[in-house]
Amino acid sequence: MADPALHHQIQPIKEIAIDYTPEACTHCPVSNSITLTFDHRGGARWRSTTRFLYGTFTSLIQCPKGNTSGLNFNIYLSSLEGDKSQDEIDFEFLGKDKTIVQTNYYTTGTGNREQIHDLGFDCSDGFHEYTIKWNPDSIEWVIDGKVVRKAEKKEGEAFPEKPMFLYASVWDASYIAEGQWTGPYIGCDVPYVCLYKDIQVPVSTAVECSCDS
């Protein structure tokens, strides 16, 4: 395993893969910025091209403006999106209320560790910094330099340990729990644009990916 001191050295993300609706995602490596748009085409999702084993992941994010009820916008780590036994660490914005964010983590497909945090601001009013610090024995969720949650590995309990991609997406989640999670989709302010910039990933823990998913 790499020296733990190297886990939190970071560098700009250089390449991304777009999982779906590539025309709704733009990436500018020069400015280190990514734009996701939700409109009549649906949403889009990007991810890093390599997995990482531990480290610091951070981005400045300006969430979509307008009535975003029903939508989920996010930044998260996952060993593989769609895998039923994934490890995952999340920041998720729930479109019904842009003054909160939900954190969660999964081990081998099991989550149910959700927490809701009051942001103290509207996430669509300018850029704010969201950071995940993932260690073998702890996870920290950090907003604008302040730790809002820390989870520590407990003896005998599973903890995220699979190499993970960095993901981000905008999607309509209004069908989940009959709209109770993100609200019903209204769509009166389409298009909805989520902006990411100064995206940073670990320097030393990249794991080559042989999958196409």
C-alpha cells in the first residue's frame, strides 16, 4: 500500500469518462471545469477514468438554479456504479431543498448511513468547496474547510476498502419514495446546470481500470 502520507497529495483531474448523455456534459481540462446539464434529454454522469484507493477528493460546485424539485445532483465515490456490492461515499443534494446536503456511505452494497446537514447557504448561490477525505480507518466530509461529518471504522464492522472512481451526476430521482426524497419533479426552470471546477483527485493511489462500465 502507498505511504499514507501520500494519500492526501492532490492534483487536477486530467481525464473523465461520460457514462451517458455525453452531449449534456462538457469538460475543459485547461480550466479544470465540468458542466452537467439536465433538460429534455435527461441528465448526465461523469467519472474519473481510474479508480483510487484512499485519498482526498475535492471540487468547487455551484448547484443548478431555479426550482430543482425532484432532481439529485452530487459528487461521490463508488467502486462501480450499478454494482450491487459497491463501496460508495456520497455528497448528495436533494432538489427539494438547496440549503441541505445528504452524506452517506456504503460497504459491499449496504448503505442506510444517511445524515442530513444544514449548509447555511443556498447551494446554487455561487461556488462552495466539497471534500471527501477517505482513509483506511476514517472518512471525513468537509464543506468550505469545515468537517461536517466524520465516520470511523469500528472493530468487526465493514468499511469502504474497494478502489473507487470519482463520480458526479444530475438525474431525476423523483420516483424514489414517491417523491419524498428529492420532491416531485416540476421542471419549470429547465435547463438545470451544475458546475464543477478545480476538481482535485489523489496523486499516488490511482488503480488502472480494465472495465468499460
